[in-house]
Amino acid sequence: MIEVNNVWFSYRPDAENPAGESFEEQSVLEGERKNAVADISLSVKKGEFVVIIGPNGSGKSTLAKLFNALLLPQTGTVYINSKPTHDEDAVWEIRRAMGMVFQNPDNQIVGTTVEEDVAFGVENLGIPPEQIRSRIDATMKSAGVYDLADRPPYQLSGGQKQRVAIAGILAMKPECVILDEATAMLDPDGRREVLSIVRELNRNDGISVILITHNMDEVGNADRVIVIDEGRIVSDGPPAEFFSDVEFVRSIGLDVPEITELFYILEKRGVNLPRGITDVDEAFCVLKEMLDSGRATP
């Protein structure tokens, strides 16, 4: 679905807020011109759940905007469903396929009620009115905001607002949802709410998901984790493969999931455990089996 070939992108050092870039990535671009994305090549298949992580200023948000044609590569090509993002005639279709949810839902909620906001995007697609009604109802139910339809967004919690933003994107029936730090401003309950919706959409509806995050505990259920450092891909594979080398993860300025940290500490104390465990349920099964068999002692 996504094909990125040898893409480079850099910002002007004098740009105050280039292309709406986050503070995280502005910080690395101040002063001397620096590549935000440097010779990146990757592909994402339809239906994949991909997490992109990296230190502050590594280029994650820039890459997301390149997927959505909000930015165009200065060198190289980005194809969405075989259509190049630099083709102006294809941009509308590309952005319809690649729905983006940003860090702050207040920046993309425009309706005076939840229902109005969810309807906004799909109405602008020129969908027949009878289809709009069914889409709005279906997506509000999927995102868990159906009972909030008449509420003004300012009365909602952060997690509820992010659900509304997701519902607005889903009403347009994208093939892929990109969440650019969409859980960063939420409390733990809000993060769980949003991630639960996203995982269900991926599993049940086959929607591709690209999750950009700083929270390592959100990585475990992904098909792949792509790690970016200084604008370059330094790792691309299953989460367990990347997190099996805790020292390398830390060497590029990243944390590890809490359960991975626990297993790492136990291993250093002589307990024979598998490396790279990132899922709590899997960790529970491993530890229970060890305790039942008496193998938990060094």
C-alpha cells in the first residue's frame, strides 16, 4: 500500500514552524540545515499494523506527513496504492486513503457537536446524504462516541476527543489510519481507549495502522516496529526482535517496555528467560509456566 524509495527531506533553518511541524522535530532543525528524513526506503502492506518509534527529532512526524502528501520528498518517491504523492491529480485520493489523527485532537475537531464533527469530512467528499447518515452512525459506534453525538466537543475528556477525531477519519473510509503521537496527551485510561479502538479496526476491518509513539508499552501488539534515528531507519522488524537487545535500544536514546525491562533485570540475575517479550499477557504465560515447573530459580 505504501512504497517509499530513497526519500530525503530537510527544512529551512529559518522556518518558524515548517509545515506545522511539532516542537519535537523543530528542535533538531534549528540552526544549520539538517535532514529530517535521510535516504529512507520502506514498504507497508495493506492490513499491517506498523509502529514507528525514535528519539526526539528523529523524523517520525515528517515521515507521517510524507505518507499523507502533506509534505513532498525533495529527493526520492513516495507511492500510495501505486500513485505518486507528487502527482497533484492523485493527492485528493491519497489523502482520502491515508487518514491522519494528530497529537492534539483540538487541532482537527471543527464541529459544534460530536455528530457535526464526524460528518464534516464525509460531507466534503460529496457522499449522498442517505449514505452520510449511515456512515456517521456506524463510525460513531465503532469509535465508542455514539452516546455523545449531541455533546459539544469542549465538554469531552482528552480520550473522548481523540475518539471523535478517529470517528471523523473513519467516516471517510480510509484504507490506512496514521496516528501521529495521538496518545501523547492522554492519561493511561485515554491511551487504552484509543489503542483498543485502533486494534479492533485493524483486526476486524483490515484497516492498515501506522502508529507513531513515544510510549514503548504501545509497541507490543504491532506486526512491525520501524525505528528511526537522525532521519534514518536503524531497525525494521518484529517488536521482539528489536527489544531483545536492551543495550542497543538504550544506546539510541529509547526506553524499553516495562515488561521487557522486568525480564531483562531477571535475566541479569540469572533467571533463564526469553528476550524481547513486549506483551504483558505473553509475559504472564511465560512466568506462570516457569513457576509451575520450578524453573524460576537461578
